[in-house]
Amino acid sequence: MSITVNLYYHGKNGSARAFAEEMERSGIADAIRAEKGNLQYRYFVPTDDSETVLLIDSWADQAAIDAHHQSPMMRQIAALREQYDLHMEAKRFVSMDVPQSDEQFLRK
């Protein structure tokens, strides 16, 4: 089992994308990827909304997420969110194995 959180960063005038670029450039994103229990930390831009950036953030378990939320990086991230005046929404998913009946639809 793993937990994936989709975080949608909404901004104006390119601020969400600038935030994601700064997270990458500053090394904060790489530091998060190196945290124990992190499985994925990647930013995407929806093709139909250039003012939103999607972060797919996956963790091995809730304990790993809790440790991340207590890390000093969270203060840096919060400061950048304020700097770029971003608003957020989150959706959480718990993974499970893909049923064999779904395998036929996956091109590998």
C-alpha cells in the first residue's frame, strides 16, 4: 500500500509554474525525493489550465507523510507558497494492486 496526494496549486500570471520551477531549481524538490518513504514527487501542468500546477506526491505510508510534514522543508515550502500567492486543493488516494481484469487495458 502507498498513499498518493494530488496537490493542485492555483495561481495567476504564471505564479504556479514559477513556484514549481523554483522548487526544482532550489533543490527542495530533490531533498523531498530523498526523504525516507518518498516514492514520487513530480510537477505537471494540465493542458487545459496553464495557471494550475499538479504535484503528484506519493509516500510509502502515513508515517512517512507525517515525518515529511514535520521536516524543516515544510517552512520553506509554506514561505514559497505565500511568496507566489498560491491557493491549493488536495485529493488523496490509497493504492491497491491492479486487478487482473484491468491488465488487458494496460499497454506495456
